[in-house]
Amino acid sequence: MLNSIQESNHRITGIEYHYICDSVTIGKTDNPMKRTIPISMLLLLLVSCTGSLPDKKEELAQLKKEHDRITAKIIRLEKELYPAGSVVAVPVKVEAIKKGLFEHYIEVQGRIDGNENIGVSPRNQGGVVTKILVREGDFVKKGQVLAELDAEVLKQQLKDLQSKLAFATDLYNRQKALWDQKIGSEVQYLSAKNNMESAQNGINTLEDQINMSVITAPIDGTVEDIPIKVGQMSSSASPTPAFRIINFSRAKAMADVGEAYSSKIKTGDDVKVFLPDIDQELDQKVTFASKYINPTNRTFLVEVDLPLKTITFRANMIAVLRIKDYANPSAISVPRNYIQDSRDEGQFVFIATIEKGKKVARKRTVIPFITFNGLTEVISGLEEGDQIITAGYKELYDGQPIDY
């Protein structure tokens, strides 16, 4: 603190100015009249004359240093003004640290599917849909006809071939009877036989094509979707299948997991399957972890079999997979918000201790390891039985008296 008001005279570009505490008197050198203006206005004038403001980053750094200096000074003055025992203790809450199980899970969103989920399309080049014989929701058996396609041309060709076959068969029978009597040539006999067999093969081929003009169910299951309509064209080359059949005799949860976790997840790992639509969580095991990395999105497939006894699953239902990749049965863990950060001292918590019969708060530097679901495992700095301060720790300083 200044014991007396100091006054200084300076000369800037022919102007004489005096500053006394928080005001300034200025005037020309040859003019005895003087006027008084605030220092802030003079500073503004000087800054405007310089033409540039300090760099913002440098200014921020300076402010942070000033903040730390002021904070340290406040703490020192509080200790001087309020010696130990005279300052009012700050009320806090404490909790004894206990070792326990700490688990970390990889969380990824997936979907529910049946063990068989198949899109069904025509087996031939396709045709116009003439009949649809099932409805969505129907249960069908393997081989059951689902729809018929236009095959009139093939059926007409079949009639022509059947007529040719009848004629060729009659000629063959006549020629064979003559050949058995040693009448006629062998060439005539073999030619008649070949014509008959060729007609029969043509009929067999057409019948196969006609059979493929119907769409049949390849599995037992439920018809979930029928995108086609009567009168539309349907073929095996169509991007949209004619029917979708799902067999939910066994349900599973599927998810694409990032390549970074490929070394951490394997078949048999514990996994929690959370179904947000029905607010249920199931404890299961990983039943399949693919060894193939999809080059497009750099993920691999993980599957988890699910029970069907109590839950009705639906295809593409959202499933959140929480796959356990780390567990420590005897870990020291604390809520993440108890751990504070300091630029100079690193990460720390406040511990309640008793010194000379007084309860005081002590800052304890800690080394956190891994965090999951708001809980952090601490691998250094805390011991079982330590009394960690759980409420009122934000405004504490090291050595401050507390009450709990």
C-alpha cells in the first residue's frame, strides 16, 4: 500500500500530464489551465495510439498465471488470519474406500435377428406375378408354394412337345416291331429311338422350368414381408426379394464391432444384452466372434444367442451389447467426479484425516486407470480404508479444517 499520494510529471508530444491515484491532469506546457480525466480514458487513448491489442493467447496465459498467484496468496492470507483451530470447519461428507469388483465393458449397438432370415426370389429368370398364395404373418413349411408366375408360354411349348413325343413314340414302337422281325435297317430303328428320347428330354426340361415359375419357401418360418404385387415383374436379379421368411426358433443379437477391439473379444466372453425397447438386460455369452474384418467399414461380426422362453423378439429390434473386456476383483474405484484436475499438481482427491485431534482435508494425488459407467479405477494414491471426501470437496484447500 502507498503511504502517500505520488505524483509524476511527464511530457508526451508537447503535452504535460500528471496522474494522482486514479485521475490525470493534462494541459499544454505553456497553458497554466489544467483539466482532469480518468486514467482509464488515458489508457484507452494510449492503446489506440499503439494501434494493436496484445495477443489473446498470451493474454489468457497471463491471466491464468495471475489467477494462480492470487489463489496462492488467498490461501496464505487465510492461514495467517485464521491459524489452525480458529477457522470455522467446513462441513463435508466422507466415505471409507473399499476394494471391490471393477468391470469395464465395450459398448456397441446391434440388432436382433432370427437364426434364419431369408429373402426369397424366383429361381428362374422370373416373370409376371399371377398369384400370391400366402399373407404376411403366415407360417409356412419348407417347399410350400408362396406365389405363381406367368408360365403360359412354357405350358404351350410343353403341349407341343407332348404331341411330338406321342408321334415319336408311335414311330419308335412300329420301327422296333419291324426291327425285331429283321425287317428294315438299324439306322431307321436308332433314328426313331433318338427322336422319341429327344422329345422326352425336352418335356423334362420344360417341366422343370414350369416348376421354377412358382416361388416356394426354402425354410420353415413366418412370412414377414411381401414386397411384390400381382401383375408386377419378379426375377432372381431383382434387388428386392419377393418374400422375406424368418425362423425364430433361435434368436440372436448381432453387432459390428470396430477393428480396434479384435484382440479383446473372443467366443465365450461375458456380455450384457440390453433391449431398450422393452427395458430388459440379459446376461449372456459371446457365441460367435468373426475372424474376418470387413474391408469397407473395418468391423467384425459378433453374435450372441438369446433365450426365447420369456421374451418375444422381433427382427431388427435394437440391442445394445456390453462386452466385458476387463475385470479386477479387488480394485479401488471411485466416482469419476471425485477426481479433480490441476495444471500444476495433476489429478487428485481430498482425503479426510485427523491430525493433532483435528479433522483436516488433505490433497492426495492419484493415478486413474480406466473409467466405465461413471466409475474410475485408481491404481495409485489411495488405500483401502481411506476416508474420501464425497461432498463439499470443490472449495477445499490442503490442510483446511473440516467437519463430518
